[in-house]
Amino acid sequence: MGKFVVRRLVTSVPTILIVTVLAFSIILLLPGDPALAILGEELARDKELYQTLREELGLDRPIPVQYWDWFTKALRGNFGVSVRNRQPIVEAIAQKMPITIELGVLGMLVALCIAFPVGVVSAVRPRSAFDTIGTLIAVGGVATPSFWFGIMLIYLLAVWLRWLPPSGYIDPFTDLGTNLKLMLMPAFTLGTHSAASIMRQMRSSLIEALQQEYIVTARAKGLGERTVVMAHALKNAMIPVVTILGLHIGHMFGGAVVIETIFSVPGAGRLLVDSIFFRDFPVVQAVVLVMALGVVVCNLLADVAYAYLDPRIRYA
């Protein structure tokens, strides 16, 4: 297992380098002068302010030198300061990222709590009424845009029924109950779309596993159906499901940008959107890089989970 993990870490290095290049390139993709885009026409007339910003962003140096300087500072955790409020970017991300991680974890819990029971029952009872209903729910979950579903939840549960607060955020260490009430709708909105895909993959993988010869042998030995499904078939059916989980963790980070904006959750996704609106491109670079690295790490963990579920993968 250790050699497999080391091999996967080594193969992740090129991906991480490409991610750093893409994150750095954000400011270079702007049409015209990035400093002019940040300041605007009025402030850019102040030549001293304009030149100071260009030097601060490193725009007066060759692009390879700019990248190397940014990359080496990023390795040390130094992303500079925000153009908008002069706050250290690392400090801003450290404040916002735990909120996004909490939202992502709650969203994944919602997805798993929906997908696994429905997927298993649909696989054990294919073509039943429950399976048909589960299929319709899955198709609807995939087809429904998250932003529309979130707005409908606000209207139904907050405006009409008044069961939950519509938006906002409270630190869980301050008031856990209020925190969970505020995070319930964002987490449900974020997790529903993932639940649909995970459920369909769970169903198809488990149906295939239940048709294997070792399952026939287990049943011939007189084992109960629950033992056959949970102890024998489910572990082997989980390998393709883990693949989907790894992909949907990335979806959680991307979806958080929209969900945090709709529900006024002050996480890293909201920070990214605000920084784009205020043309605070150093913050945009840093948040994109941190989120992308989070996706890479989660996919690495998914690969390690493969090796645990199927020891043959360790030697591939």
C-alpha cells in the first residue's frame, strides 16, 4: 500500500504543476492591461498609483519570471495581499475555506444518505415500483439546475412554510444548532445533484456484482440475502462508486461557488465570486489554486480507496 501511495503522489506532481500554471494564467488572460482592469479608467489616470500596482503584481517583469516568483511564494504559502482591502490572502482563505469544507462535507453526507439506501434497494429489487421511482428521482436530480433548486427550497421552506432561515451563516462553535439550520438547505441543494449520479452508479454496479459466480456460491451455502448483499457484493460494487465519489468531490467545490452565493454563505466560493466582481485577481488566483489542489488531493484519496477495496490495483 505504501508503494502505491508514493507512486500516486509522484504521478500527481505534473497535474499540480499544470494547475499552478493555469491558476497563474488567470491574470494573463485578461484583455489589455490587468492593472488597468483592476483600477478602472478613472484611477488609472494616477500614473504613480498605476505604476505601483503594476510593480506589486509583477507585471513589469517577463512572464516566466513572474510565474517563478509567484510559484515559489505560493510554495511557502505566501499569495500576497488583496488589492481590494489589503488583507493577506492566506488569512482570507484560512477564514473562508473551513466554511466551504463544512458545506462540502454536509453536502456529501446528504448525497450518501440518499444515494446508498435507494441504490441498494433498487439493485436488490430491479424493475420494481421502488426502482422506477428511484430512477425518476435520479433523472430529475441530474436534470435540475442547482441554482433553481436552491431558490425553490428558499421559497418553500423559508418564505412559505417558515421552517428554516433563508440565508446566512453562524459559526458552529458559536451556535451549532443555528449553524445546522442555516446549512441544511445549502447542503441539501449541493448534495441532491450528486446523490442522483451516485445512486444510479450504485444500482448498476451492485446489479452486476449480484450476477457473479461467487454470489451464486454464497447463496448456495445458505447465506441470507442481507449477508450476501452487504458482506459480499457491496464491497466489490463500491469500486466504480468510489470513482464517482472522487469526481463529485470536485463538483462540491465548483458547486459551492453558486450555492454560497445563493444562500449568502461566506465561504471560499463566495470569496471567489466577490473577488471576480471587484477585479481582485491575486485573490482569484489563490482561491482557484487552493480549490484545484483540494480536488487533486481528494482524487488521490479515491485512488487509495481503490487499493483498499481491490488489492489487485496496488500492483497495477
